[in-house]
Amino acid sequence: MTSTTTANPGTAALPQTRTAPPRHNAPNRPAAKPEAENGAMRFLIYLRLHWLTILFCGAILGGAFAYAAWSLMPPKYESYALFQVASSPPSVTGNDPTKGKTEFATYIKTTVSLFKSQTVYIAALRDGRLNDLPTIQAEKDPYRYFDKELLVENKEGTEIIRLSIQGDSPEDVKAIIAAISAAYLKEVMGTEANVKSSIRTELQNAKTSLENVMKGKTAGRPEQPIGLPGAAGPIPVPMPMEPAAPVAVPTGDPEQLKRAKFSILVQRIAKIETDLPSLDIKISKNQGLLDAAKKTLEKLLDTPVTAASVEFAKKDPDYLKAQATAEKLRRDYKLRQDAVVDPNSPNVLALARAAEKAEIEAKNILDEKTKAIEILRRKSAVMELTQAIGYAGNAVTELTQEKADAQRAMLQAKKEIDETTFPALNVNKGPNKESRISDPSIVDYLTHERLYDHVTAQLIAADYDAKMPQRVREYQPASVPMQKDTKKQIIGTVFAGLMGFVLVGAFVVAHESRARKVSSLGEMKTACATPVVSVIPWIPNAATARDPLKRGDVNEAIDKLRAYFAQTWLNRGATTVTVTSAVGDEGKSFTAFGLSSSLAQAGYKTLLVDFDLREPSLHHLAGVANGLGICELLRGEADFRKTIQTLPNGLHFLAAGKWSDEARQAAVGGRLDALLLRLKEPFDCIVLHGHALLTAAESVEVARRSEVVLLCAQYRESRVPLLKRAAERIASMEIPYSGIVYVGASTNEALC
């Protein structure tokens, strides 16, 4: 301990000259850890510090988000209908063995496509009164809504097609499914039934026509069967229901060869004449489909554009630019017209023509953009109709070519009959008459007779087919809507609830990252180059004072600071120490009073001076009134005998006094130097409790005249940027000794 001459504090003795301690550079500190490394640790520290706040506020916010998600994401209602597709068309004539799985797969795909066709949508909107449903009224384009929401599915390997849709209203989704189902059965399956009916009508007309022709052919003839000589009955010509099997031509007798060839030619002519009406029906049907598709396409393309397309086109940059140019030219024309004497001058008229031309260009651009948007909107329907036109056109071309080939084959067969001499026919039971089998009346009669039999068989088959069930039938009508996607609603609700905690945590981290309050001893050591000379556990408050264990930890830390101060600085001649902080409320009052009290109890004659002239607080800790003090000494209104007080623990205390602007002006320069020299004379050490270093000018003046500056930083009160700035200011003043006192640390941190 440095020995000093004891003197009465109130005497006005001249100060003794003391040698200033040498100035030492701050010790080298290890390099700071990278910011990225410390960032993750700070993130975890911030979450640990505010876990209760995050839990409470996150629960409230997450609950609100979860409730909103549960309300705004209700599970959709789903209604569906089932249709059964027969693997082969029901027919009384049996199934074609050449058709198999490939034909069924193609028919399934065609059926699925027809469910989502424009024709079915239009019929559903028209006949099902779907336009009155709130779901449809909320949609600007119902056709696009159907394309997007309507699902038509077929599980591979089954005959079932599932038609379903989801929505918020159970009544609407059921009505939509019912309307789509009814429209498909009416427009698609009804069309197939009409085709069958038209085929039957054509067959009935063909049969009636053949009956009339054959009656005319047999008029005046005896009712005898027509046969070949030596034959037991009529010519055995097989029915041309199916392609005739190759006829075994007999060998040897030329007459038998001629009879067989005649039978084959007659079969060929009958088959061709049987197929020609069917080809005409198919050509007529496909031509009708082609014409209908073309008319529908023309009608669709000629439909006026919608208001939505016009509004969307008005937002196009090209139109906006053209419109702005036209408006600018129109304004310039109005201004020029009002400004000139002659409104019909060439320049004014040229400007008017330019404005009119710009308006026409803007209108043309709007029309083009609107048309392009409308084409895109109708793209699916146009593509579907274009594809249908292509299919129907190809079918008409192929069937027309097939008809022409059949007609040429029939003419060739008739030509062969005319050019060949066949045996005479026995037309009566009397003596034989020599004639040519190529007689046109005989050949024509035989041909029409076979054709009549074939048409009759087809008509009977058509009657049975009309009574057969349709290939696609409704297996189950629109079901009662059921709620679906509850899993999605639950996941969305859980996610929204967790987002509440995430947002609160992010806000806390963002706030802490911006404030950068001291959260640990390691963070403070990393941020500042000034060494930490003392770590005081617990926050100094009334609760700490009442707890004997905490009070003991605090007293032990203060004694360690006193020992460090005495051994490191006091023994080197540094007798004046200023205790300050970056800003207020960071533990400097507690540190200054505790250090000075510990020094006094250790036997050092210590003076504690409250130089926080604006907001004095040490007199509360000392338990005395803030009477005469530093302010009065600076103003020359008191002497030392009336200002220095001795506390029961042996500590000498000098209060701040009454603050005034004169005291602030006197706390600089020579008067402050003289006052500090006077205070140092009778004491072993002086502890100056200064104002916050970054907020008052006199705190810098006091610190600059001290040998030691202790910068206080309190846990969760001090901000790292301000603490770093205060440490840099102390370093710039070249004070011999400095250090940081960390207040409010944990017990483990206080062991360092």
C-alpha cells in the first residue's frame, strides 16, 4: 500500500507533486472469431434468453394463424359419378374377334375426352341450369373452370370411369356432376342412338325399295324358281352377311366351272350393292359431323370478345404506349389550336391528323391484343374442333375412295357376266329354252334377290341392336358430397401455428441483432479489445442484497477487483481511477461504491467522489444527503472541511452537490486540474464516479485526467456497438490503464 501523509481533508495545504505513472500499451488480445461463427452462437443465445417470450407470444400468434388457416382452408366437398364402359359393343350379331384390348383402350380414352368436350359443357350449362349456381357465377370463364376442376379417371384394367369434382359448396358440386353426366348421356350417347335409328330407317327404306324393284322384275313371269340345268333347286348363293369364303371351283366339266363362276360373280355384285348403302350412310354421317364442326368453329371464332379480354388487353404495354402517344398528340393539338390565330393552319391540321392516326393505331393494337387473348382463351375448344374436323375430313375422304373402288369392282363383275356365255336357265317346267345367262334382267333379278335377303337380315339385326343396352351406361349417379383433403387442412393449420412461433422468434432475433446487447462474457471479449479485469455475478438489486449466497458472490467479486487494482495499478503509482460506462444504468454506481468500500476496508485511505453531476446516485448508496459537494467546490461556494464526509466503514465520500450550468462550465481546464490535485493530496487512492462516457462532455474531461479508467458493462443492458465505441474513445485518450468490469455475469463466468 502506498504510504501518504495523513492530513485533515478540510485543510488548504498545497498539493504535493506526484510522478505520473508510465503509460502502457494495451496488451495484445487474441484475434476475434469470424462474424459468421459468432452469429450462430448469438442466434442460439437470443433464443435462450427470450424463450418464455417466444413461447407466450408465439402461442397467441400461432393460435390466431392456426384458426385463420383452419377457417380459410376448409376441406373441399367432392361428388362423383361412375360410368361403366363395356369391353365390346353389345350386339346381337356377336363381337368381332379381330378387335381386342387395343380397341377398348382407344374407346376408353375417347370417352374420357368426350366427357370434357365443349359440347358437353355447353349442354350442361344450358340444360342443367348451372349458371344459377354461386360457384359458376363466381367464375369468369366456366369452361376453363370445368377443364381445371373436373376430373375424369379410369383405373387401368377396369371398365369404370370416375367423374368427380371438388368445391366449397356440397350442393353445387353435386349439381355440376349430375348436369355433366346428363349432358354426356344426352349429347354423346344420344347421338349414337340416333345414328342407330337412322341406320335402321335407311335399311327399312332399302328393303321397301328392293321389294318394289323385285315385284317389277317378276311381273308376268311364272312363279317358278330360277335354277341351273340339272340343279335340284335355286342357285346356292350364300348370304353376304359376311365376306364370302373362297369358293371351291370344281374341275373337269366346263359347265360346272361356268356355274361356279356365275355364282361367285353374283355373290360379289350382291356384296358390293349391300355395302354401298352402308358406305353412303357413313359418308353422310361423317360429312354431317364435318359440317357441324366447321359451323361450330366459325361460330366460336365469330363470337364477340368478352369484356374480361378487353380489360386484360388494355393493360398490355404496347397498347398503353400507343394510347399515351395518342393522348399526348391530342393534348398538343388542343394546346396548339388554342394558341394560334388560325386554327386551320397546316401545322395544326397536320398535328390533328397525327393525333387521329395515333388513335387509330392504338385501337388497332387493342383489337389485335384482344383477339389474341380471346384466341388463347378459346384455345382448347378451337384445338378440339380442329381435331374433329381433321378426323371427319379424313373419314369422308377414305369412305369416298372406298365407295369408288366398290363401284369399279361391281362394274367389272357385271362386265365379266356380260362377256361370258353361261348355260341356259330352266325358267319353266316345260321343254328347255336356249338363252344367255348374261341376260340383264336375269342377272339383275338374282342380284337384287340376294341383296334383299341381306338387307332383311341387317334390318333384323338393327332391330335387336336398338334394344341392346348402350356401351356406356351410368353405373352410379352423382354421389352425396363428402369432405376431402382433411389432411391438407390439418397440415396447413399446423404449419400456420408453427409460423407464429417462427415469426416471434425471428422478430426477437432481429431486434436483438439490431440492439446487440451484451449476452455473455465471450461476446464482450470478442467485441472489444480492452481487457476484462473483473466479472461480477448477479445483477445488483434489492433481491441480490437479500440473498446471502448471491451477496457473498458479489462481495467476493468486488474484493477480487480490489486486489487486482491494488496489485496491478495502485502499486505502480496509479492512484486515481474513474469508473464510467458507455451510457447510463450499466452498473457504474454499484461498481464505484463497491470498489471504494473494499479499498477502505482493506486499509487504504480512499475518497469516493460522485462526479456524475447531472444525475448523482452515490449518496443513496452511501445513505447520506446530497448536500455540499463537487458542484459547490467548482463554483467556489464551499471548502473541503464541509464537503467530505466519512462513512461508518471508513470510506470518505464527496457528494455531487447541486448541479448548475456554472458547475458544468467549471468542470474543464485548470480549475478541474486544481480540484483533482487538491483531492489527491491526503488520500491513498481516489475513486471518481463519472457520468456516462458517450453522453456528457465532463465525463471525458474527468477520465482524461485519471490514471485508470474502468468501463462498466452490464448483462442485457449494455449494447455491444456503444461499448466498443466507448472503449475506442478511451484508447484514443491514451490513458495509462483501462479495463472492463462485467456486471451481471453467471457464476461460472465469474470464476475466470
